[in-house]
Amino acid sequence: MVTTLDAADAGSSPTGSQSVGLLTQIFRFVVVGVLAAGVDYGSYQALVAVGTWVHAAKAISFILGTTTAYLINRRWTFNASGGAAPVAKFMLLYTTTFFVNVGVNALMLHLLGDFRWHLTVAWVIAQGTATLINFVMLRTVVFRD
């Protein structure tokens, strides 16, 4: 089904590839996000379980999840070609959201205190904050036609 937003956003990009509509991009971004979040969260929990300092574990897991997200979103979600400019923009964006993600995670761990699900709740809040920033910036700056 093609929605008004999808139809209005469709068309050919300068590279000749078909643009992907907003609703399709949101759906694909969510699917990729779930996969990348699984990589992030799974590696975060595994690293903490083996005794890695919690903030280092969050940093490493963010990088693993981010790499997964970039590789899939570039082609499938935003139908973007390669090149140095999108990679540089992506790296700048994710460097920024890296600090937002790790910072929000640390803040939430501090504010929440110690309870059974404190790591998970802090991770979800940090991930949600970074995800909102990432979608808007990926769509409007990094992978813009």
C-alpha cells in the first residue's frame, strides 16, 4: 500500500536509484534498529557479565550496534550509495550520539540507583534518546538525496 507520505516522497534520486518514502524508511529504520539494538544490548550485557567496567561496556556495545545500523541502513533503509561524504557525516553524527548515549546511560544509572533492572532501564532510555536524534539526522543530513 502506498501512502500519501510515501507517494509524495517517492521519486528518482540523482544517482538513478529509487527513493524510499518516509513511512517505509521509518518501518525499515525500526526493523534495523531492533537488530542493531539486539547487537548493542547483547554485547553490553555480555561485557558487563564478564566484568568489563560498565561505561566501557556501553561504549563498546554502542560501537558494535552502530556499525550494524550503518551497514544496513545505508543500503536498505535510505537506499544511499557509498562515498566519503555520507561516511564522514555518519561518523560525525554517531560520534555525537555516542556521547549522548553513553552520557544518558551514565546519568540514568546514577539517578535510578541499584535495582534489578537498572542496567536495562538506563540502556533503554539512552538508546531511545540516541535513536530519535539519529533518525532525524540520517534522513535530513546524512542520507539525504
